[in-house]
Amino acid sequence: RTVGMGDPVQLKDEGNKHFQAGDIDLAIECYTKAIKVCKDKKVLAVIHRNRSACYLKKENYANAASDASKAIDVDAADIKALYRRCQALEKLGKLDMAFKDVQRCATLEPKNKTFLETLRRLGAEIQAKLKTTFSTDSRVQNMFDILLDEEMEKDKREKAANNLIVLSREDAGAERIFQNNGVALLLNMIETGKPEMILAAVRTLSGMCTGHKARAMAIIHMVGIDKMCSIMAVDNEEIALATCNLFQCINDSLTGGDTREYGKEEALVMDAAKDLKTILLSLLEMLTSKKVSGHGRDQALNLLSKNVPRRDKKEKNHSRTLFTIDHGLKKILKVCGQVTELPDQLPLTENTQLIASVLLNKLYDDLTCDPERTNFKDICNEYIKSKIDPNDMDKTIHAINTISGLLQGPFDVGNALVGQQGIMEMMVALCGSEREVDQMIAVEALIHASSKMSRASFIITNGVSLLKDIYKKTKNERIKIRSLVGLCKLGSAGGDDYSLRQFAEGSTEKLAKQCRKWLCNPQIDTKTRKWAIEGLAYLTNDADVKDDFVEDEPALKAMFELAKSKDKTILYAVACTLVNCTNCYEKKDIIPELVQLAKFSKQHVPEQHPKDKKDFIEKRVKRLLKAGVTSALAVMVKADNAILTEQTKELLARVFLALSENPRDRGTIVAQGGGKALIPLALEGTDAGKVKASHALAKIAAISNPEIAFPGERVYEVVRPLVSLLHTDRDGMQNFEALKGLTNLAGYSEKLRVKILKEKALPEIENHMFEEHDQIRRAATECMCNLVTCKEVQDRYLEDGNDKLKLLVLLCGEDDDELQIAAAGALAMITAAQKKLCSKMTQVTTQWLEILQRLCLHTNPNVQHRGLVIVYNMLDSDDSELAKKLIESEMLEILSVIGKAADNPKRQEPIDTARTCLVKAMDLGLIKPFTSPS
């Protein structure tokens, strides 16, 4: 009888053929067709069992298990189907079911080694899994018992607290804590009121909320947003910071930081919008509550800064900003205007006003059209008007201080307010007040108003005489310093141009000397000494002032100590001062023709000060390093993002680059933690800042041991910034130093090499190997030499249709020893790893033999040794034709001459390698053993 296409047995046999041939997809197709038409139960079972094997191969374990089950339903003792189902179930994590299946297999065939081995392995895995499940549960309970036991010793409690935090950071642990009534127990820990207990509880909650929307929502409702706010409001910096972090974790989880698949539960995960809105309103409430500590207020402002304005302007929706302006702008202005010297103010830290200013700036920046900006200005305007009261000085200085805050934030909003009727007169009146606090607030407002961007010429004309007056009259150091800074600021409009001077010759040095004296006086409060640095930030535009300042080690050290203090409002001024002292600001190129033209038309000509020449700058860098500038920078980089603005980051990156100019100084920078500190600057900030920081990283990576410069996992973060400097739009120096840095990293570990390839550095490095510029070409070749041990790189050389191998061979023929060492080193390693490349090498260029002979005759033993290794690799490449060709050329003579030379410690490597080549040629029967003369 003829078999139709619908014959299940024939389809099954066809499927088996495909399976044998390794064509799994076709086999599945045949079996599936057969199952549709098969009526015979037993045949059907066999087909299901066969298809199960296919699914196992395809790693489709769910289907493999269900097919095997269908076969087992027909015959409970089908040993093949049982074992296949066991394999599938194990992969699906159903260990106990898999164990039962293999147990049946072993009963049916007690001598089968595979079954016994699987039985033993699964048994052990199940034991281990049970152990961890039970131990996690009891461990959680145990930790809570220790933590809530008043009698327990402190170190045991601390250890339990740490264990709990660590456990909460893995999903399984977090879920266990959650299931074991953990949230209620954590609340008990918070109720103890002990700072270390509160911290541990808050950090554990953070772990539990990270990346898990459902759990985060549940925790918000169990703990309560008010409760979280009240924890953040405590007067303890660490607790405020930890709670801020908890809010951030919750926010990230609720706004889609969670990629987990919930399936059916999706509907149960309620809409998070309501909770997010409640959190936003609660944070705004905190801003003006007297119950909230300064630290709590700072963190509430930080959370608003981080989460209200759009992170990316491409997002259309900025409704959170508009909502915050409607419900909270007045509250933020109120924080800005607090005058700590007056009674009955909100608790603040040194940083609060600045953080509030940064928030105002970010909100204003996030607006998209003029009506929105007008609305913002109107709210500010009304707020200021409502506070100015000639009969109530306290209210009035609050208004003026709020303007100070706006001038440090959205400058044009503040600037417009200063220009309004009556405000300037108010400031003048306050300057003449009897109360010192009035004078102080007015002078500070004047300083903030007199910026280079200021359009209020009134300030510049009236400010100077006003401030000089106060400076002469006042006995109060704090006001004296502030009025001096105002004068410095008004006087520094000329920038680093030597010929534009506001003050009489020599007076800038006098003012600077006064600032340095205040800076070094520990009797004066931090806030006031900070103003002395502000003064220096302006005065150090003058080269004489820079030079005097860096000679004054106590003053430098005092500045660095302040930079490390809790008061972070100082960072920008310190950064500006350091940029001035190291001359790493953007320099305007002076075009000689224009100078001639200007002289001709009697126009002003910019001049460079003699002390801004290179050798002076180098000396200043040395002094700064000696005084400990790097450790101060390392502390500054860690500051909160709200205060460490993109602008400040760029300034710090510029300073780092200037400090690392001289290779001899880089060790000092590494020793003081500079390597680590540069990484965050290279990863975020302004484009110019990231490039400068990456360049400084490249300089350090080029000459230091990466494990010391960038300890731990940090070294992997250095790779991306360096690779970013390889692009052709970066300048040659940046390309060159990045290649040097990558070469050094690539020499350290396979893991680093893999990371370099992952960051797509390879095409860039290859491009630079074609570079005209000798040093860049050499650096790229050295980098490649360190990367050729990677399989991925070897594969690129094995591919056809490119000139990569040809280039490597031709580079071996260049006249530069260093370049030849790198190129020949790469060729030697790559031909040893991939024998195919030996014959490919002879096909890519006709010059291969000539180049190889020149390498083997080279006077530099390092080049010669590498050439001879390539020859050995070719003899050893299993290509007998190639070996023959080599030995028939002059190469034999070259090998004999080198190999017969007497031992010589200076050239021993080439001599030994040549001898090895000759022995290899004898083994191949290409030359006869030469008899040594008797």
C-alpha cells in the first residue's frame, strides 16, 4: 500500500531523520504534523516523547515537560519520557517533582549510572534549598529578637542590624522580611528612638522598596507617609539622609524603576499617582514646619530638586513642576528668606538657603513658555511686596534675604526684583541701619546682585561708595568681610585681563592679604570665613594675588579644611579660586592681528600678566599639591548633587586636569584619592567637564597601577571615559593619552580587556593605528598588542575582507623601534594563538618575507626576539608548504648565524629562539642535523 503524506509513522520517521541530522526545527514540524493525524495511542506516545527531546534541545522546558507527561500517561514506565521530564522539571526549578521522576527511573534501572548520579545531585540540591529557606525564615525572626531585646549586648545588636540591611537588598531576603511581619517589627525598632535602631530600620525598608513596586506601595501604606516625614525631620544628619534615600527608592519604584513582570497581579498594583502626589505635598509641608530640623529640611529640598523637574527636557510632561510652583513656591521662598540671627526662625543648616536657591533655579529652568515664567515672577513679586514693611525691620530683611536667595538661583528673576522701585532704596537704608543684622543681610544682597550678569548699573555705581563706607565705619568683622567681598566682586569685572583695573595699583594685594588673614583666624565663624574665600575667588583673577596666596601655606590649608567642612555652600568659591590659581579657565585666544588693529585704533588691548606664564603656573601646582589640594577635592566631589552643580563639577574637573599635567605629580594625586574622585566627574556634568575629567583620568591611568589608583570594582568604571576620548573629534593629545591609559589597563587583566572591548573601543583603536601621527599610531599599536590575547580580537584578524592583518605586518617594517616592538609583539602573540594567520600573513602583502627578515636581523634584541618568535610560529603552523618556503629563503642563513653565536646575556632570548627554530626545522625534516666539528 502506498503511504500518503498524512501517514503518522512516516512523518515520525522523517522527524527522526531530521533529529539525527541536528535539524531540530524541521523535526518538531514533522512530529507536530504526525500528532495531528495519529490515532494509535502507543505511536502517539512515542511521537510526544520524541518531540519532548526536541524541546529539551531548544531549551523550551515547559513544552518538553508537557510532551513527556503525555507519553507517561500512556505508559507509566516509559523510562525515556520519565528522564526527559526530570531534566525539564529541573530546569524549571521544580526540583522535588524532578527528583520523583528520576527516582522512578532508578527503580526501573538500578544500575544506570546517569540516573544514580542525577538522583544524588538533585537530592543534595533539594537539601540545600530547604536549608536556606528555613534558615532565612528563622534568621529573620532571630535578628528581630536580638534587635528588640533591651538586654542584648550592643555589638550583637549592631551585627544583627547590619545583617538585616544586607538581607533586605536581595529580593528573596526582602520578601522573607516582608512575609514575616517585618514591617511592624521595623516600626517597633523606630519607636525605640535610638538613632542606630532607626537607621537600621530605615535602611532595611529602603532595601525592601528598591525595584519592587508592589512591595513599595504596601510599605507606604503600612508605615504611612507622615511617619516617614517625621523620621526625616529628626535632628540627625545620618537619619535624615537615610530617610531621604528611602523616599528616593520608593519614588524610583513607583515611577517605573521596576521592570518585574507581575502578570495577574498587575491589577492589584494600584495606580501610584495618588501616593506620589501625597509624597510631594508632604515634602512641601515639611519645608515650612518648625518641627522639622535643618537636616530634614535640606533633604526635603533635595528630594524636590531631584524628582520634580524633568531629568530630560525631551519629556513633554512637566506637570509636577507646575504643581510644585502652585502649591509650594511661596514655601520655598520663605525658606530662602530665613535670617538665622533673628528669633523664631525655622531651623536651618549652613546649606539650606543655597539648596533652596538651586531648587528655585531648577523649577524656573523647567518652565516651557513665557506665561509660565511670568506667573513664577509674579508669585515671587507678590511674596516680596507682602513682606516689605518700613515699620517692621524683621519682615523687611526677610524680603531682602529672599531676593538674595533668588539671585543665587534664577538670577534674572532676582535681578528683575532688585531693579523694581523701592528695593534698592531699601537696601541703602538697611546699610545705614543701627542693627548689624540689617547691614549684614543688605550687604549680602548687594554682593549677590553685583554679578557679571547684572544689568543693574545702579548697583555698580552706588554699590562701590556704599560698601567702602561700611567697610571703613564698621567694627564688626563679619560685616567688614562681606563689604570687602562686595568691593572685590564689583572690582573684578575685568577678569584676568591685566590692564583692566578697578582698584589702584597694589590695593588688590592688600585686600587679598586681609582675606587670607581672616581665612586663617579660627576665632571667626565658618560662615564669615567662607566670605573670605569668596573674596579670594574674585581677587585671584590677579596673578600677583595667586602667587602670594599659594605661597601662604596656612591660608591654603585653612581653605582646604573649610572645603571639607559640613558647610558646602563654599564649594563654588573654592573651585573658582583653584581654577584661577592653576590658570585652567577657558582662555580667549588673543589674535595678534587684532591686537595690532586695536593699538592702531587706540582701543583697549588685553595683556597677559608675567606671572601667568607657564613656569609660574607649574610652581603654583606644586605648592597646591604639597598643601593637600587633592584630598580636599576628593571630599568636595562627594557633596550632595544639589549643591555640587554641573558648573562646579566642571571647575573641579579643570583643576584636576591642571594638577595632573606633570607625570611626576600623578603619584601624589593617586595617593590622596584623586583617581577615585575623578570617576564621578567623568561620568556626569557638562560636556566640557566630562572631557576634562576623562583626560585627567587618562593621564593617571597611563602611568599608575590601576588596582591602586582605582581600587576594587571602580577600575571598570574608568574604561568608558577613556574610550570616549578616542573619537576623532577629540584632540590628538586626548587620543594619545587615552590610548596610553587603555594600554596600561589592558595589560592588567582579562576582565579589563573584555570591558574595553565591550565599550566598543576596538574600531577606534584600529582607526588610530592608521594615523599619520607617529606617537598616536605607536600608542594605538601598543594598545592592540595588549588586546590580541582576546578571542574577539583574534576573530577580527581572521575575518576576510579587511586590511587589519596587512597593517600589522606593515607596521613591523616601520623605522621606529617602539612601534616595531608593539607590532611584532602583537603579531607574535596572534600567530601563536591562531595558526591560520601564519599562512594568511603571507597572502596579505608581498613584502612579508622582507619585513620578517629585517625584524630577525634587527640590532634591538627586543625587536629581533619578537621576529624570531613569528618565524617559529610559522614553522609550527602545520602548513608544510609555508615552512618549506621559509627554510628555502635566506631565513635559514639568518637563523644559523644567530643560533650559532656564543651565549650572550644581552641577546640570550633571540639566540635561544633561533636555536628552537632550527630544531623545529630538523624535526620537520627540512634540514639535516649539522654535526658539530670534533
